[in-house]
Amino acid sequence: MLEAQWVRHSTLEHPENSKQLTNFVFLNPGILWGLLVVVVPIAIHFLLRRRPRVEKWGATRFLKVVIERNQTQYQIQSVAHLLLRVITLALIVLSAAEPTVEDNLGAFNEPSAVHRLLIVDVSMSMSASINGKSRLDDARQQIFSFLSKSKEGDSWQLLLHGSSDHPRRISIPTYEPEILREEVSQLTTTFQTANIAETLTYALKLAEEFPGNVNEVIFWTDLPDSEWDVSASDAYELNERLGQLSQEAQLTILDLSSKSAKNLAVVDAHVRNSPIRIGEPASVDVTVANYSETSDSTFVRFSVNSEVIA
């Protein structure tokens, strides 16, 4: 029996969502080039400062003590005046640039664009219905709900399970939800044999070219026993492919089966008196299987070239 873990669909959170961040920005960053003006008072200070003129006279020795005492105080005042000029000019430029603080949390709370590979089971068992609504209709409705909640930048691929003729319906990622909506609205069940291993192989090939960092694979199926209740060797292979796919993206398998659904199917038919000859009666044995847990009966029509024979 194949062992698989079914997970509910959930929106992935950005890894930075838990951080509280703020961002210090300027509304007019180009004005910050004006900070170069602070070089002017510095240049004036060093280039035009007064140089002492030395003149020897007899009373110099009496003034030496006073000069040494005031020299340190003069240097401190000179540097203080320079810093005051520089700070004043810098504040004028910064105020003109209009600094502001923005809350950057919103940018991280906004989810990244998501790429989704949708796998839809279109095998005949998906035509089982309750009150006129089939399992395929349920899958279609859920997909439309996804599309209505999609945002700009999301991309989509569509893979069909149970359609061996054209399984990769949308193989190149599309960023237009309406394209996917049109494809899904036209889906119908097929009479072809569904192969779960083949479908997962197609999905892995598509996963190699996923365009985004946030990827999801969503599989709508009714999990028929004919596909999922396999031998031990096949189960190992399928589990391995499911594991590989879950490493490439968040894998979600949505079970659309219902025990109360009407699910009758023709599983075998053969002609009793073969070959059939023109003008002679023929007998056809038909086997109808009931895959639901409720008893039911039905009529079987036999048609050739769309003409009902029996």
C-alpha cells in the first residue's frame, strides 16, 4: 500500500516576516550631494587662518606666560567655531532632503509571488457525482477560487492526470489567470488509463524549470484504489517520486473522493459470438462495477457511431 502524507493547502510565509524593521529614508535624496558644502568652512579654517608674525622686542619674556596660558583656550574655541559652522550647513542640507522613517514591516508581510503547478485528475472516476455535481466540477470550482485570490506576479502550469494524449496542457508558465481559467473550464473526463507514476514523472520534469523561489504543486484527485493501492515495489517508487517533488515545492494532494458519490463504470465488454457478421445477431457481455459504497442500478446503452443499437 502506498504511504503518502496528505497536507492541506496553506500560504507560505516569507522567512523574514517575524522581524520588526524600520527604514530611514530621504524623500529628496539628490539634495544630499549638498553635504559637500561642509568642505568650504574646513578649507577656510586651514587655508586662511592667521599666521603669527614674529617681532623681537624686549618685553617678550613677560608675555610668554600669558600666551601659553591662552593658547589652549584659543585652539578649543577655534575648533568649536569650525564644528558649529559644519553642523549648521549639514543640518540645512539634511532638512532640505526631508528625512523620514518608514515602517518596512509591510514589505516583508506581503507574500512573494507564487508559482503553482496544478495537477488535475481527468480520469473517468472523476465523473462520479453527487446531486449532479461531479468530482471534476469540485476541482474546477476550487481552481477558480485559487485564481480569484491570485496576485500580480503569480504564475501557473497545468498538468492533466489521466490524459495520455496531451498531459502537459500548460507546460510553459503563464502569468495570465484567464488563460488557465479558460483551459480548466474546458476540461472533461477521459476514457484513457491513468498512470500515477507517469504523471509524477511529468511533474518532476516541469519542476526543474520552476520560475520562482516559492513553488507549490497542488494535485486534485479522488485517489482511486486502482492507482494508489499498489504493490510494495511500486509503492517504494511512488513514495520516492513524491518525496522528490515535495523537495522542489510544497506538495498538496486534495482528496475529492466521497463514499456517497454515485460511481458506476463499465469495466469490461466483449462480444460473445465474435466476429460479428452483417445481418446476424450479436451478443455483448458487459461488466459494470460499483465503486461507491451505496447500492445503485443503471441502464447500459450500446451505440455504434453515435447511434444507439441496444
